[in-house]
Amino acid sequence: MRCFRSLATVLLCFPVMCVSADSPTSKAAEGPPTAAAVESGPVPGASAPVVVLGFLGGFVRRDDAVHSTVQVARSLQKDYPATVHVETFENRRMGDAHDLVLHLLGAGRNGNLTDQQKRAARIILYGHSWGASAVVALARSLQKDGVPVLLTIQVDSVAKSGQNDAIIPNNVRLAANFYQDKGLIRGQQKIQAADTSRTQILGNFRMDYSANPISCKQYPWYTRVFMRSHIEIECDQHVWQRVEDLIREQLPTSAADSARTGTP
């Protein structure tokens, strides 16, 4: 497993060394600063919103709509324009995401939260590849702040050096893991709760594309060649619909959800 993890790191870095014209991530972009970077005071007004943060894998830009992480975020933003704060991040910007969470919960300039603000937190984190590993790392960072996390979802999680994407910290209420175990890059196969009395593992869901491969035509050639199965799970709309459904189960009912289910 350690050999595969080391190889995964090399392959995930490969796009930086081999950027081609057909790549949807060929132009580097840092993106605009987050709200936490441009505002320093606590969020005024009523209770903190539900916060849903998605993390991209590899070196993918946070606004690259080719990728399912961004597509899920945009779907949620459309249905929850006011009641849910939805944002995506590059996996390397976990610190920015952490600052944003504290800001949205109402932390002051010193970054400290009251016990009431901590109890009001409703945080959902999801991601793919290195982004999935960032999900667990951010949850662990929020644990140190005393902030609970409603749900974490990992899709073909690949741990960065110094990160542990297998053990879910005890501030997380629910956690789900989707993975594939073929090819050169293989996702984390089993996540476990650090404390089973506080965290429920919804499942470690194995996906296999050997008999039914998925086309990912919008992805660069080098990812389709060297990371085939790892990319297939990212293109698998069945998986990402399950991801979105799990998130929506933790959200207030939107007008769109009411129309789909026929509820008032």
C-alpha cells in the first residue's frame, strides 16, 4: 500500500510537469480570495449558516466545472442561495477553508469562538483524491477548535504526506467513503472512526469499472492514460449523485427538493 501511495503522489504531480493544450486545468489560476481573506470581523446577524465545502484533487482549480466536486457545489448553490454557504477549494488551501469556517461561525479577529457558536456549527465537507484527504485534515483541525462536523465524504481519497485519511476524528458525526482499487492510483479502502460512540461510518463503498468503463473525454489525455480508474470514479455521476444526496439529507428542505418530493 505504501508503494501505491508513493506512486500516487508522483502521478498526481505529473500534470504540473506535463501540461497540454487539451487540459481543462492547463491554465494556472489562484482564484479570488475567500470571504475570510477580505473580511476580518465576525458574521453579523442571525445564527450561522450551514457550511458545505468541497475540495478538488490534484492541482485542479477550485472553479473548474469539468470536475464533479464543482458541479455538486453549483447544484447546491442553485437550490440553497441564502440558507447554505457552499464553496470549493483547491486541496492545498485547507488553511483558507479553515479560516472561512471560523469566520462564518462568527469568530472575532482573534479567531476564537464562543461555546454557543461552536454548538451552532453545521459543517459538511467533501472531496476527491487529495481533496478527500484535505476533508479529513480539516475536520481534524476543527476538532482542535472544538467545532463539530456533521458529515464528511471522501471519494477515492489519496493521503498527502503527513496526513491520515483513514481515521475519522471524533468531532465528525457521519462519514462516508467511496473508492476504487484498480490501476496505479487507488483510493483509501477503509475509513474508521476514532470513536465509534461519536462517529457513524455510513460505509466504505467500492466501485469497479472493469466491466463498465466510464468515458471522461473532457479530461486531459495523461489522466485518462495513467490515472484511468481514479478519474473514472470522478466522472461517475452515480457516485456523485449519491454524494449530493448524502449532503442534501443534512440540509434544510429547499424549494427544489420540495418540488421533487411533492412536499409543501
